[in-house]
Amino acid sequence: MKTREISRRHFIKVAGAAAAVVALGNLAAFPAGCGPKKAAFSNKLPIPPLAKNSSTDPSKVAFELTVQKGTSEFFEGKSTATLGYNGNYLGPVLRAKKGQQVSVKVKNMLDEETTVHWHGVIVPGEMDGGPHQTIAAGSEWNPAYVVQQQAATVWYHAHPLGKTAPQVYKGLAGVFIIDDEESQALNIPRDYGVNDIPLVIQDRRFAPDGSLLYMDGPNDALLGMMGDTVLVNGAVSPILDVNTVKMRFRLVNGSNARVYDFTLSNKAKFSQIASDTGFLEAPVELDTLPLSPGERAEIIVDFSSNAAGDVVTLNSGNMKIMDFNATQKGNDATSIPAKLTSISKIDEKSAVKTRSFRFTGGGDRAGINGLRMNAKTGMDTINETVQVGDTEIWEWVDQTGIPHPLHIHGVHFQVLDRDGQPPPANEQGWKDTLLIDNSRKARVIMKFTQKGLFMFHCHNLEHEDEGMMLQYECK
Ligand code: C2O
Ligand code: CU
Ligand code: CU
């Protein structure tokens, strides 16, 4: 598939450039884990806990997220200063069903401001948690909204103006699972923590003492911050024991800048069942899955042809992500249905307007159409104005040769085409983030339903903080 080839080529190029500035040590081979220092050190995959729902009303869910400082043990005996939600690193999994009202009590215990953005959740502007909804050090934010969208794996992360990248890098991100009638009726693996597992994949760079290094390389501003060590759910290249059954993985690329090309070491094919914000109409069989920062993909890996004792490694290029250790035969009553959902295509003719955007400049000149929004410029300029109920086409082109994951707040979009060609099958569902690279062009179509101010930006977080971000107002 065309797009895959493009991003693979790009991955190699960028990974090569990064390798030139990062000494590729054997850090990734170290046994590792995370969590409180007292616990026995292990490199088992941590499964993030489901956030406690304090609501007794079934039509509501109520969560608490405390943004806090912590220390993590990524390497045995070494303590690393990190940030987390209700813990040392990352956060609990929020879970809500379509139609439910979500309320979150966010407490900022840091000594700097933060925000909590619901990436992929359709909410009014003032609930979005973007840079406008700052939570000052020591204060609280209490957003509430009704989930109006189909089942999906979305996520939440810090988003303060000019400081998104360092805060996410230190750990401020978490997974948010949205269910609906359809997702609860499908016979796919959906037993959380058993055969339905979130995998937050992040690359990091560490100093020998275990502390996180950030922006210490000459190309970090230009390419974004990439590291030589892969964390999955906060553990260095961990191991997950699996029965020889079908396993569903909710992949979240929570990295600041790295584009992955996921493959399995046994060359097995796997099925992608969902893209960023919902199921695909039908499963898409893949041997390579590109995933850029901010994007999500749900995949089902069938271990039934493995024997107990087999180790299957999830890789990206020559980078090891994690190991699956087949431990025992399991009973598997799940299946991968040929049809997952129906997606009504937004008709191109329903668009009332087309807007064109170019990713321009690199490093400290990173922008969109030559315009920039960052800590220096502030957020007073509203770049685009759209009307609630309108359908529009936004056309994106890269002019830098560096991959840019385009992300738009407040909407879900469909990809009309890439360089005039239909997108690959796994990009034909609902999305909120799309990789644009290699001077390529893509057109996305969407209908605006939420009022307020929303960001649209490159989800390479260093690019974003530099200014590759603008905002629109939906009236
Ligand atoms: Cu995932 Cu504007 O962010
Ligand atoms: Cu977002
Ligand atoms: Cu970018």
C-alpha cells in the first residue's frame, strides 16, 4: 500500500537521522518496570488500572485525576523523576459509554500550569482541555460533557501552550475507552486486562543515572524529540504473557515525535479493527502498521498458531517494542466478524468550503501556512472561523520533508484522498489524526458540530510547541 511505503521510507530516514545524534546503546535490553520502588522489579507489561467511577447514577461516570509529580523505576535501582495522573507515570484508563455524562475533577498538584485535553472526544470548546483551559498550579478544573460518539480508543494528555511536549514526555498521558451498544455486542476480545489490552507506546532518552534527557540533541527541535528506549505503558520493552488466543491491543502512539511501523517478529499478519475514533467497517489484514504520534489503532493478534514457549516480538523497523510470551493453550470463544460497523461516507458535494493548509518551516520556524502559534505569540489570533453544522474539506500538504501528524480538535474526519488516490483501507474509517509527509497532500472532510475555540496542529509535540499550531472558532 502506497501510504505505508511512504511512511516506512520516512521512518528509515528519520530514524537514521536520529541515530546520528543519539548513541544507540543497549538500554532497551535492560530489564525494567515502573511503579513504586518497594515493589519487586519486573519487566512485565503494566496494565493501567481502570479509573474509579464514583457515580452511582448509571447515566453518569465521575472520575478524579490528580496531576502529580512522581518517581518511576524504569531501570532497576534507578529512580527517574516523572509526572503522572493519580500515580507516578501516565494515568488510569477512563471508561465511558456513549450517552453517559462524564465529569472529571482535575486537580493540578504541580508547581506549573497544565491542561487536560480529551484527544478524540467531541466536546464543546470550553470542555476541550486545550491551551485555553489552563489549570493553574494548585487549582482545579471540573469539566463535564456527554459522550456523543461511537466506541473508540481515545486518550487524554497535557496541552498547555508551549509546554505540551515536555509535560507529555515526563508522563502526562492516559487512555480513554469509549464503549457503545455495538462494541458491547461484537464477539471480539473485550475482557479488559485479559484479552483487551491498551499499549501506550513512547520512546524516551535516558541519562546513565536514569533521569530523562530532553532536547539535548542537535536535531531534536527539527525532527522532534526521539529516544532510543521504548516504553510501553511505562515499562522498558516489556513482556506480556499471553495464552494462545486472539488478543486485542489498543495501540496509542503517545510518543512526542516518532512514527512507528509495527510488525511482528514471526511475520504473522494481524487485523486492524479500529482507527482513531471508531471501528473500521471491516477488519483490515496487515503485516505492517504505520502509526504516527497521536494516532490510535486497535488490532487483533491471533496467537492460536503459536505453541507454549513461543516468543513473538512487536517491532518497529529494527527497534524492539515488546515481547509476547505464549505461555499456555487457551480457550477462545471470540471471533473477528467480517463486518464491524457501518460508516456513512460524507459526501464531498456536501462541503460548503475548502481550506488549504501547508506545513511550513522547520525547527524554530515550524508553522502552518507560515503562521505560528506558540508561547511567544499567545492565543489572541483566531485563524479560521467555521459554522456549526457546516461540512468542510481541509487540504493539507507538507512542505518540509519531515513527517507531520495533522490533528484537529473538536471534530472527527474522513480522509477523502492522498495525492488524489483513495486512502489505504485502514484510513477509510473515522480519524482525528493523519500523517502527512514527504511533500504529500491529503484532503480530509468533516462536519463541525461543537461551538467554541479549537486547536489544529501538528502532533509532533516539539513542532506543536514551536508553533505548528493554529486555532479555529466554530460559531
Ligand atoms: Cu493530542 Cu491538540 O492534541
Ligand atoms: Cu486533540
Ligand atoms: Cu510537524
